[in-house]
Amino acid sequence: MERLLEFVPEKLHEVFAAIVGLTDDFCDSHLSRDYRQLARDMAVEICQNGLPVKKGRPKSWACGIIHALGWVNFLADPSFEPYMSVGELAERCGVSEGTMASKSKIIRDGLNIMPMDPEWCLPELLEKNPLVWMLEVNGLVMDIRTAPRDIQEAAYAEGLIPFIPSDEAESGLQLDEDAKILKFPTAQGKSPKPGPAKKPEYDGPTLF
């Protein structure tokens, strides 16, 4: 906790500690260690980005954080693990569904979060998340998993992908040694890695 406070404005230390204490307890009891870490990271981000965390109860913001992460990671889809319905999440947090949804929307809008957002994706879902692997190579958008290993290694070295995909059969695709690799503008890496100025707006249907 002390290390995290270094990244939070001093005037928000108290409310930040209250929010993180709640998200830690909830994730330890009902979700996972990975959810807990992402919730901590998101709490830091909302404090850094000027969201009105002093307005409303800490448990409302804590529940909004969990909901926002669940929105990205299909928490309400019973085919995924862990699974928790929207109603169950609100009930376990001790807030109304309306309050939870409102705080989640503020967070998602404030941090420009999109469905399957690589920045907030659980580690176990990264490998199958197409937004993680779509990069611009020499002006063309491609799935970096189909690229030769040296191109994958270059992308990893630049911090554009979280890990080098498992070795697969050679795709036959050949790229120049001087290939220029850029992050595809529908995804954004974690700070301080550079990312696009803005993600596309999303208004389509979701599980939450």
C-alpha cells in the first residue's frame, strides 16, 4: 500500500486507502489475485486522472472498479471463470445496481476503457485477446502472432506486446529487417508506455 501511495496525490491518500482496502477484501474473497492487482492499478489511475473519488462512498467507487474490470473481462458471462452476475456483484458490495453502474460508467469514460481493453485484461485472457496482438507493421495492420519470431521479439522489446507468443510453425511471412512496428490504434499499453491519443468510442451491446 505504501508503494502505491507514492503514485497518488497526497490529498487523496485517505480515500484511496479506503477504496483499495475494499477492493482487496472483495477480490480476496470472491475473485482472484489478478483481479486484486488490476483493481489496485485502476484505483491509482482514477486518482491520478482527477475522477471525483471524494464524492460518494468509498464502497461505491470500489464496486465501480470491480464492475469496470468485470465489464472488460466477461465477469457476468457464466462461460468464464470467475463468474458473478451483475446483481450478485452489487449485493456483495453492499450498493445498489444503479450506483454500481453509475460509478463504473464514470470510471470507464474517465479512463477511456473499451471492451476487452488490453490494459485491463486479466493475464489469463491476454493470449486470446485479439486487441493485444493487432499491430501496425510497415503501415499494415496485422496479428503479430503470425509474424516471424524476430518481429515478435522486436515488438516485445518495444513494450508493444506483453510476452512473445508460443513458438508456432513458421507462417511463411517475411518482413524486412528494418520493419517499423507500431501499436494498432484500438489498444493502449499501460503507462508509461506510449499509446494512441484516443481509443474509439464504443456504444455497442455488452454483458454489463
